[in-house]
Amino acid sequence: MAEEYMIPEEAAAPLKLEKILKLFIAVAIVCLAGELVWLLGISPFRPFSRIDINGFEGNERNRILSYAGVNASSSFFSTDARIIEKALLSLPYFESVRVFKHFPDRLQIAIEGRRAVASALSTVNGRTVPVLFDSQGVIFMIGGNDANGTPSRMLPVVSGLVLEDPFPGMRLPGLFIPLFREIEKIGNSAPELLAAISEIRINRKSSNSYDLILYPVHRRIKVRLSELNEDLLRYTLLMVDVLASNESGIDSLDFRSGIASYIPKEASSE
């Protein structure tokens, strides 16, 4: 009988290693295939595992998601970022909205709320309430605080605006936008100047022109201006302080011509 063939020990080791390597590769392929099936075929259709709302703290999370049309079943493939942006931008409280879908199951909504630069007073349902608007002249809040939580009492009051039946989203005349933008600039760079003014009255002269009357908080001297900027406001308030300390009987200072003049109280028509 032929002798049984025996594989040399030194040749069997490489064969065993080859089998282990093939088994490892097979297992790796199966795991990778399963991961790809989960990543590409299942996970994008499952509800978002994470939804981030950034940059806006003035509203409840659930209300924002409700406005956006995002619910517990929303997923990567069932959600249209542009539709969400359009839906949220239709609300007057938000100035800008960006929506990002991160594959496979994350949603990010970046919101910038409108920031009030001033308030006005209007009668709504028989009550006088503050109306808040931004530097673009968009009314976005009636009563209460702005989207960033700034109380209306801390904002400069602009009077002389015609506000009949105001509503969120209503736009004030474009004629006044340069003034609102200047108020915003001063509020950012020198808020103490605006804090020294209790009221900014718009005095319409025609359909396309106006001047301003400023009422300092702690002085009885009014200031008349044709425009508003930080340097001019700082100078006029300094002049008011100097003249008021002398108890000079001045009713108002007029800077509209570029040269300061004053009106005595007995000559004032107000």
C-alpha cells in the first residue's frame, strides 16, 4: 500500500495563515457591505437623529420646527432645505435663515432674528402699545421685547410716524430707512448717546423730506436737526448740557442750517 502523503509542517503554516486571511477579508467585506447598506439605504430614510437650531434664542424650539414643517418623521431624503428657508423667512421675526442637511441624518437651521433699533407707539384694540421695527423699517413685534430679548423700554422712541393698524411684517416708508440705519449705527458704537434721548420726533415737511426734533432725557432744551449721526448727536448733547447749566431760558437749539441757533422759551410756538 502506498505510503500516506504528509504535508510538511513548514508548508502547512502558510496555508493556515492564508485561510485565516481569506476569512478575515470575507468578514470585512460583509461588514463593509452591511455598513454601506445602513449608510446609503437605511439611515437617510430614518428620522433625523440630531436637529440643531443656531443663532436665535427668542422663540421656542418646537415652534420653530413647527413653522419649518419639520416633525418626528422628517428625514434627510424627505426634507427640502430650501422649502424650510422659505417657510421661516415668511415670518416677520427672522431676518435671515440658512438650512443645512448633513448626510445621513442631521439637520442644522441657522437663524438670525430681527433686531429692533427703535420703537414707536400705536393704538391697537384701544390700547397704546410699543411697535418695534428694525433698521430696514420692518415692523416685526407689537408689544413686548424684540427677537433678541431687548425690552422695548430700552429702545429709543421714534414719534411722528403714521401707524394705522400696524401688523408684523408691515414696512415703514423707505424715506426713513437712512434714519433707522443711523440709529442702529449709533446704538452699536455709542449707546450712551441714544440713552440720553427720550424721543426722536420726525417732523414731515413734504412727502419726501423731513427734519428731526430730539428730546434729551434730563434737559428741557429740544434739539432740531436735519439729519442724525453720532458726531452731530454728541456735539448737540454737549451744547445742551452747557446751555442748560446756565439756565439760559432756551427752548430749543436749531442745527438744521449747519450753524447753531437757539429759540428762547417765550418765542417758542410749542
